[in-house]
Amino acid sequence: MKIAIPVTGGRLSLHFGHCEEFVIFDVDLDGKTITAQQSLTPPAHEPGALPKWLSDLQVDLIIAGGMGRRAQQLFEQNNINVIVGAMDNNPQELIEQYIDNRLQSGQNICDH
């Protein structure tokens, strides 16, 4: 499974579309391990660009703080699941929480 986390300043970016980079994790859910990770600079923030880019990278899931409803729909159309409302944290810890079924999410902090 591939999981993408939008990151700014080394932590979860609270505004998805304006992150500095994405950290992409390859995860073995059965073994509960991270098998690989890479940091990538996203394309320019334009409607529809990120869903296609992440789909081309074969991402299965995005863990985000906030994301607009239209963006969520575009990811769903590209067969990418989205978890919104994740708490500010470093990407590694968020992945470990997800693997261990401890990831807590609150409200989607994006209002558009």
C-alpha cells in the first residue's frame, strides 16, 4: 500500500493544496512495517493536478489535516482514499499510528 502525506516544515501540512512536499510511504499492512519512503515536490497547485499526479505514483491513501470537498471527490474518482482531520504531527508518526490502528482524526480543517 502507498500512503501520501502532505508536509510543510517537516510536519503534516494543515492546508493540503499548499504543502511543500509529499512524503510517500510504501507500507506492508500485514507486517505492520514501512518498506520504503520518499519525499517528492508536488506539481503546481491547479485543480485536478494533484489527483492525477498521486494516481500516477500509485498512491492508495492520503492522510491530510484539511482538504476541500471537491478535492476529496477528485481523489475518489482516481481510486485514492482520503482521511481528513489528522492531527499535526511528523509523517513517520502518522504512518505508525495508521499501521497500528491508532490514527485519530478530528474535523476537516478546510472549509472549501
